[in-house]
Amino acid sequence: MTVTTMQPRSFTEAVREVGRYGTEAEAEAVTRTVLLALSAHLPATERTELTPLLPTEANLSTPLAPRPLTAREFVESVAPHMENATPATARWHVTSVLTALAQQLGAARTTRLLAQLPPGYALLFGLADLVAVA
């Protein structure tokens, strides 16, 4: 999953468009916060391949999260790091960034990334969360 076609600035522009943020600075702050949090939940191989989009603080020496978070817990963990975020606005921010990420990665790469995360994250990536019924 190599991300080479979009530079961080244009990715921020994509987030700004998806999230309908008023300024590039707002989109950049949201992008940084969400991707930094996401990086703590990805194996080193995934972080390496996403390096062009990740904040510099999300390097490989950053420890992984102690346990996988559910999608809801992930949103709740991000909220305190965003200015004046409510649970609803935190979800909006997370979904805006991860939807832009899914658009950048394409279906196959996004599916691979989602396979590294607990069930329930697909909705945060702007995708249907299909579950097989037994």
C-alpha cells in the first residue's frame, strides 16, 4: 500500500473539501490529530507505507496503542485533542479525514487497512460496514 501520489498539502486540501472546513489551518489541525491517533493503531508496515501522509510525530518509534480500540472508542480518544470537540464534532472530524484517506488509497488499499483495525471502522472511512449474517 504505497502512498506516493498525494503530498500532505494536497491531502489536507482533500480533507478540507470532504469536511467542508473554512480554512486550511483547521483542516490541517484535524488531519494531524486524526492521523496521529490512527498511526498508534497500525502495524509498522502500514505506518511505513502511509508515511507521506502521517504527521512527523507518527514515526515508527511511536509505541502502538496498548489495545485495539473500537471505532467509538477511537473517536472518543481523539475528541480531547481537538479544540471544543463534542462527540458529534469529533466523529465528523474523524470521518472527514478517514474518508479523504479512503479516497486517496482506493478500495483495495482501504480494505487492507481496515483489515488491520477492529470491526466498525468502515463507517469512519465513509464506507458501508457490511456484516455477514449467519
